[in-house]
Amino acid sequence: MTRRVRGLAWAAAACTYFLIVLGALVRITGSGLGCGEHWPRCFGRWFPPLNDIGTLIEWNHRLFAGLVTVLVMAVAGTAWWESREALSVRSGQSSSLAALGTGSPIRLPLIAIALLALQITLGAIVVKLALPPWTVILHLGTAMLLLATLLVVATQASRTPGGSPGNTEVPLAPLPSTPGFRPGFVIPALGFATVLFGALTANLGAASACLGFPLCNGQVIPAGNYLQALHWIHRLLGFGLLGSLAWWAWRTRRPGPTAALGLALAQVGVAAAMVLLALPRGLQVAHAAVGTALWAALVLAARGER
């Protein structure tokens, strides 16, 4: 990847992060239908009156999604153009289809485009179906995958064919891993599962099902309804992620896992305060923001293991 593509990918990743946090604000404030059931317009208008806070939040969320769309398309378009030029210089081929081969520098940007298209479609479905929980959860999961893809593009160390040596980076040498266990894959996968169960907990009304912290209603194994079980599974996944990150950071002594561990500790602290203080909105937004930052840190730490 060239510096230009990586720079655009960093910008797209940063905007995607803020879009996810803004999406959490939409959910937490109940602004998901702030533009009614109209999409992509708001109450049938491209520029609606913003005299209602719910409309203001939802409309800004859609505008920010438009910015992310432009940036992701810029990443893919720039990667395609530079790959086409490099192949033309190197082998005299002008066909851009040759850039789609194995190890292609535009493969990941194209995946980002596909995830973006899915995300836009899910966003429309969320509004048209009046916010059913399964659509909201899929919407968040796709956004997290898009963020991860953009971060991988931004940290891509391989060189565009025919590119100059100044566009290369030397990847870190991987550390020896335990046979049968790949922390750079397993721990981010655990983090993604924790994110999805967190979305389930929030969107199915299970956030207040477990009172107290760290136990659920004073019990190690809650004996209540399925909402308590769902909330408790989310907490157990979070505790498991925290323990796994502590082991990973101790084993590698690298900044990536250590930073992820720090964010995991902060996330547990925010979660505890959120439960003990009866779910104030500010802490709910902070929980989403730190959780998304933790997911990004897990992806970047995994990149460092490669």
C-alpha cells in the first residue's frame, strides 16, 4: 500500500470509529426514528428542520455516514488507480482486472466497499422496519468489521507492485506462539463476540437485568430469566477477554496488547460504574466509545503479531 492509500484508510477508520459512537448515541437517546421511517431522506426532505434533538442526532449520524462512504470509496478508488498504473509500468498491461489476483493490494479496499454497501443496506432496513433488535445488532457488527478492514488497510506493510521502496514498511517479526493457539486471532475473535453480546444486552433490554458488580444480583450463576443469563454471558466474555489480554500483554511485552489491556481495564471500570449508577446515558456512550476503541486496539495488536 502507498502512503496515500494508507493515509486515506486512517482517515476512513477514524471517521468510522466516530460514526459507531454516534450510532450508539442514536440508540441510547432513542433517536433511531428521529427522521421517521424515511430513508435516505429525513421526513421526506434532504435538509429537514432540526428543531428536535432526536432529528438532529439522527440526521448528523446520516451525514457522517455519507462522509465515511466518500472516504471508503476514495480508499478503494486510489488503491485501484495506483495498482493499475503500477501494473502498466511493470508489465505493459493496462487492464485493471489483473490487479485482482492473489495478494492484490485492492482486495481489502474492495472488501471494505462490500461491507459499506451491506452497512448502508442494513441502515435502511433498521429504519424501514422500525428498529428490530436483530437489524441493529447486525448493523453494529458490520460496522465493527468495516472498521477492522480499514485498520488492516491502513497498517498494510506490503508494497504495491511496481511501487517505490519509500512506500514500504518492515513488518514486525512474529513471536513464537503456543502450538494450536493463535492469540492474534483468538483474542480479537473473543473481543468481537463480547461486542455482539453487548449489543444483544443493550437492544433486548437486558442492561439492567443484573444489578450489582461484579456478581449478577449477588449470584455467581443467576437463577432468573433469560435476560439475566444474556447479561451474565456478556460479563463473562468481558472478564475472559480481560484475562486473555493480561496473559497476552505479559507474554509479548509489546505496546499493542498492553494498550488493549489498558482499554479493557477502563471498559470494565466504565461498565461497573454504569451498572452501579443505574445506567446514566453519559456512561452508556462512554461504554460504547471505549468498547469500540478496544476493538480497534485488538485489531492493531493482532496486526503486530503478523
